[in-house]
Amino acid sequence: MPQRATSPPRMVEYSPTAARTHAFCEKKYYFTWLARRKQGWRKPADHPWHRVYELKGVTSRHAWAGNLYHQVMARTLARVRYGVHPNEAAARRLARGVAEAQFAFSRERRFVGAVKSHVEAYDDISVFLALFEHAYDLPADGVLEETCADVDRWLSTTFAWDGWGPLIAEMRRAEAVHVEPRDLLYTLAGARIRARMDLGLLTRDHRFLLYDWKCHTDDERFVVHDRQKEEHQVLAYALWAMQPGTLGLPVERVVGHIYNPIAGECRAVRFTEAACADVELEVGRWARLQARLFDEVAEVDVDDLRGPYAPDRSCPWCPFKGVCGEEIAWHTLT
């Protein structure tokens, strides 16, 4: 009898965010991985995979504020490419309008059964939002106003930043501009990486400038550790510009920038060959880990996965608390 053709092994994807989630809590990582691997939205509402799919979209107020800032910045910068001068008042009005539309979507629980890609938009920005408070029937008093106030303040700080004008000028004369690109891919050490930078510019003198927005305050206890993780993430994206199959730039021609609108500070990040080699080693370890532990759903025993370091503090605010810990034989589901 002729042998059945076997499909080629699935390419592992490396994401610095996913790697941090895995280090923080293997169970949380499992559910995000499961949501990507299985199309839970196709299942009945009471199927565990469907519940995982819905809970993956649940977000906290602080994360929502950061996402909203990113969305408004992307829309504002995308318009620069078409000759529209960025206007602070217009950006703040856009943020308010989007926030109100997203909050109404969440408050009315329209996220239940929704497919993100099919949700309506407000000025080309999706109104999809599933706030933790609405998903778990908690009070949401003041959430909208606090979020609008945060983003309004961050936008004002950004437009007042002394690097804002030079950035816009650099965009206008750049050879290529990438605003939150989805199609910049490369492979490294057995894994595929998406260079999901917030902004990337190829200058006319063939430098690549990468920008990443970070909407958080530094915890003084972990400043060094957090900044190392941020620079690792930026370098994982910046390596796209150094690949022979993309731009093929030498490491000294690629510069990262991490801008924090809360502090109004921008940190330039210069890369080295040694740092690039460290990223390649980390990606290789990740690829081997995925092949060994997260290959097929049927082979993962959730009970063997590690939880967070401080479950009493972390688990009550985890979006997956509605399914994690339940007596479900996840590896047997189809």
C-alpha cells in the first residue's frame, strides 16, 4: 500500500513576549499557545477551546491604556506617510472617540462570541475590547475616564518630546517606513520571528531606525532586568534588518529607540555582534523547548506545567482564571 504523505513539521515561532509569558507562568503560556493552535471560535460556546479563545482577548485597564496609545500612535504615524501633519488635538480626539467606542463594546459584552477580525472599526481602529472587569462581572466605575486621562497625558507628552519633530522629519525623507508591520518575517536558529516593531525607518543613508513605545513605570527593584528584556525584544525585531535576505545591514547601521510616554524619555539602544549571538542562542533554546514540550495538543499535560511564582498575587488577575484549575482533560479534547 502506498504510504500517506506526511505534512512537514510546523515552523516554531519565537516571540519575546511569549517567551516572557512562558517564564512567568507556563500554564498561562499554554492557554495562549492553545488559542493560536486551535480555532476555538469555531467551537460551541461551552467548549473549553471556545472559552480559552474568548479569555485570551481579556485585558486589564492598564494594558488597555497602553494598547490604545499604540493604536492612536500607529494611526497618527500612518497618516504622515500620506502627507498629513500630525496634530496633537486631533490625536487626543481620536483617542477619546476610540476609547468610548471600545468601552461600550466591552460594557455591552459584545466580545462574547465575537471574532476580532470581524469587529467594526472606529476610524480604522478596531473597537474590540474585553475588559477584565466586564468579563468577570466586576465594578468598572471610573475605568473609562482613568484610561482617557492616561492616554491624553501620554499623547501630550509625546507631542512635547524634543525628539518628536526630528522623528516626523526623518519619516518624511525616509526611503521606507514600517508602521506596526505584520509582514516582516525572518528565520533564526530554527524559528520564525515577526519583527513587530512599532515603527521602523530605512533612511536614505541606509541606516535602520527602530522605535518601540513602552507605557509603564519602572519598578526600581527590577530596572536593570526590565531594561535588559526590553532591549532583547527590540534587538529580536532589529535583527530583521541585518538578515542577508532582507536589508543585510551591518549591526552598527541599526539603532533601536525605546520611548516611554509616561516619563517622556527616549533611550537609544546600540547593538553588538555579541548581543546578536545571545539572541540567536536564546531563540535556539526556545525552538528546542517548543519541539519538545509544545508540539501537539494531545502531548501536553497541563498538570505538569508550572504556575506563577506568587499565585496568590497573580492568579486572581489572570484572564485565564476562568478555565485554569478546572478538571478538564485538555489533552483529550478535539
